[in-house]
Amino acid sequence: MSFFSGEYFFTVLILVLAGALILGVLEKPLKWYNITVSILVIVLVLGGEPVKIVYFLAYFAIELAIVKIYEWLRRTNGRQLWIYRLFVLFSITPLIFCKLCELETFKNMGWFQFIGISYLTFRVVQIIIEMYDGVIESISPSDFAEFLIFFPTFSCGPIDRSRRFMADSGKAYKRSEYLELFGTGIEKMAWGLLYKFVLANLAYKVMSLVMAKTILQVLAYSYAYGIYMFFDFAGYSLMAIGTGYMLGIKVPENFNKPFISTDMKDFWARWHISLSEWFRDFIFTRFIMSSMKKKRFKTRLTTASVGFIINMFVMGIWHGLAIQYLVYGLYHGVLLALTEIYQKKSKFYKKNKKKRWYKIVSWAITMNFVMFGFLIFSGHII
């Protein structure tokens, strides 16, 4: 069984949502129901490979221990930078082992190889960072469990924030409020099904027909692959978001019409929003603040440009250690840096940026850059 795929999963999902609907209509909180059904669904998904259940249980226990120990240290020792950095490193160590298994040298290690570990790690790291910042003082084991294992977003996100999640968790909605939420969830689920199982399949069939040998064929393949990626992933995200709504959790949106973007910064504000915002808040912004404080670079523009490249390269590593992912990250980092330099330095841009013809030309150029990026990501030319 796979998340949001196959008759078996959707049969289980219907039963799970029926139970949620009954509780919601009765104006009961769904926190413990969500924890229970999440455990059930995760066990069913991982059940075909018992070793993955063991790795997941070990991962959960390790991360909970890391968070609770850091919570105690933060409370007793205050804001110690070296302790904070050490515990962030501890929290990402299982993911590092998982990624190393992609390399030939470590392929037989097989540690922490279970679906969703990348997204779960983001949630744990976010909790530790916000504890360090003083935004979160503590988190109970049950809150941690629900936030970490919430099954709609377990595998591929969207990446929620713990404070936003907890605002919904355990809330007893009024009947009318919950039914409205449930209805919104059904609508999002319907759009997700259309995107993933109809439009993504059509794009995949077109992509499969393109040989990608001549320049025009490569161009056609890159567009078909990019459109397939959007409908497949946006469809999955919409189903996850819709399911979350029906379980009382207003999971954040993940896409906002990315193919109308007029520059690369605009694209990353619309594509995989929860991921790009996570990197923006916890890597890019912190790098900028640290660099300016320590005066690593002469200008803010240089700082931002280097920040974009580092930020996107780390995102590439997060996708995987295969060469196409690393190049993909660097490619987008360089494009974002060049966009920043151009927009800050170019008089031509400042003069024409609001004109209709300029927006159309900028959109066309941006889409070609985006689609070439998807071609890199696919591994088809690397």
C-alpha cells in the first residue's frame, strides 16, 4: 500500500474519514483519533517491509529524545549556540545516513531507509530551531507524535509548522465549522484526484512519446516533464491538504499557479511553497543575518547572492546526492542570484518591469529556465 495510491489505500482512507466525520459532527476533538489512525495507516504502508517499521520506530524514539533533551538543556542552560548546533546535527544524522545509502560506497548500509524521513526531519529541526529562538518553550510527547506522524503529510508534505499545526490540533470545532472544513477538504481532494490521476497521466504519456534526441525533442520533453511534475506533485499535495482539512488540520497550500511566474524568485514563491519557505526562513534568512553581523561580504547584494546559491545547493542535497540533484540545486541558486543582481542593478528592469510587454517576455524566459531545470532534475541529460 502507498500513500494516496491504489484501491487499498483509498478504501482505508474512506473509513478513516468516515470516523472523523462522525467525531466532527459530534463536535469532538480529533487529536487522539488522528494519532491512532496515523499509526494504523503508517503501519499498513510500511507493513510490507518490517525492517522499515523498525527503522521508523527507532527514528521516532531518537528524535523525541533529542527534542526533549534539548528542551531541558535550553530551559536550564539558556541560549547556548554550540548546544543548539549540536542538537540540530543530532536531529539530521538519521537523514544523513539515509542519504549516504544512495552512494555506491554505502549502498549496503541501508540505515533509516523509510519513506518520508526527509519531511519528518524538517519538522524536528524546525522545533529545535524555534526552541532555540524561544518561540517554542516545550512540546508534549503527544503533540510531537501527532505533528510528526500525521499521515496525510507523512510522505511528501506539505511541510507544516508546529505552532500552526498545534493551533488546529485538539480543537473541538462547532458542527457547522467542521462541516465547512470537511466540504473544503472534499473539494481539494477532488482537484487532487483530477490533477494526479488524469492530467499527470496525460502529461506522462506525452513525455513517454518524446525521444528527446534533437534539440526540439529535448525542449518538448522538458516541458512535458515539467507539466507532469506539477500535476503529479500538486495533485498529491492537494489530496494531502484535503485529507488534512477533513481531519481538522488546515494543512498549508503547496502550489500557487507556478507557471504564471515572471521571474525565478516569483517561481519559488509559487512552487513547493512549504519547502521553499522552510529553506527561506531557516537557512537563507539566518545565513543573511549571520553574514551581515559578521561582515563576511562587502555588500548586501553579494550576501544575498551567495545566500541564494548556498540555500538552493542545500535544497539539492536534500533531494538526494545524485549528480542531477546537486546540479539542479546549483542551477537554481545561480539563477536566483543573477535575478537578484539584475533586479537591483538594472536601470532597464526598473524602467520597464511594470510594462505588459516586459512581463510577457520575462514570463517566456522564466518558463524556459524553469523547464530546463526540470530537465536537469530528471537526470535525462546528466
